Amino acid sequence: MAGVARLKYRAAWFAEHNVRLVGGEWVRFRGTGMHKTSTRPRAGPPAREVSVKCDAMEDWKVERYVSELERQIEYVKLSVKALDETIRSNNVQETFRNLHSFLTHAACISKLFWPPEQKSKARAELLRKLLGVEEETSPGLSNRSLRNSLDHFDERLDEAFSKGHGKLFVDSNIGSVGAIDLGPELVFRNYDPTSRIYTFREQDFDLGQICKEVGDIERALMAWRTQQAT
């Protein structure tokens, strides 16, 4: 019973002082934001000192960013489901529409962690630390060049035409890119459902890797939610 009482005291102390275990590190949440603490909580294990400093952010703001992240993850999952259905039905137009949708929502997740604007860098750093997301372990999500090429397709055509390409090219093809008897610079949109590789001109993008990274982030979010509830 004494051990149970001690556990209850420790839990109450953590709740009172808003100290939580995030990514293996003790983090103190205050009314003005999140602060990594290097002091030893009297009721818990020693906190590890962290060299990275995050700007303060109110808890409700963190919740809004996390909620948006959860929303975009759901949209990615819905896009994958729709994509698999259109591939089975051999609907080329809907397949590439769903691919574009998948990449758009994946890019929304990416921008939450790696935003293009300098003013958003501190927020992104906080979210990455909160969920243990690193660019080295998320090569698919952190690279938005395919989504950018699709969103600026007109500019990619301008570039191809300026180099004398474009009179004969492949676009919106489903299958192995190796079966196409043209130079790689003439393959604009090709998706191989077997390997989950999307080829745009001379670049290959592994959509299966992006799905894996989104799944990893979803699991990290679930762990964070569980931690918040304790």
C-alpha cells in the first residue's frame, strides 16, 4: 500500500507541476509555454538537460497544431484508400487525382514540421521535439519537390519546351517506368503501384516511404495523447 501511495503522490506532483515525459525527456509545461527542464523533479527521475531551446508557446496553441496534424494524417489515409480503389478499377484519371490529393495532404504535414517561412521555424522546432520527428528519419515527408512540381506543372512544361522537349512525352501512366521507351526527361507523371514509386521526369519518389513516415508520426501522436491523459 505504501508503494501505491508513493505512485499516487508522484502522479499528483507531476500533474500539479505540469511535468511530462516527452520523447524520453522530462518537459515542464507552464502557462506561458513549454520549457525543457534540467532540474531534478523531487517526485520523479532526474530531467535530462537539452541544448535545443524552444520558444514559449501556450498549451492551447500546441493543441491546435497537433489537431491540424491529426486532421491531415486522416486525409492522407483517406487518399491512400481511395487511391487503392481507383487502381483496382483501372481508373487512370481518378488515380492521379488521388495521388495529387495524397501528396497535398502529406505536404501539409511536412510544412508543420519544416515550414518555408522563417517566422514559423520556432513553432516547427517545438513540434518536431514534441513528437521526436527528424529530417534524417523523414526523407520522404521533408522533400516536397514532387508536390511542388505538380502544383507548378505549367512551369515544368515551360522548362521542357525551352529545352526542345515536349512534342512527344508520356504523362499519367500507370506501370513500370522501365517499360517506357523514352528518355526519363520525357516522363512527366508515372506511378508504379507495385513499388509505389512516382516518377516525375528524372526523379523517383517513394510514396511507400511517405506512408511509413506518416504512420510513425501517427503513433507518436497517439503516445503523446496518452501521456497527456495521465
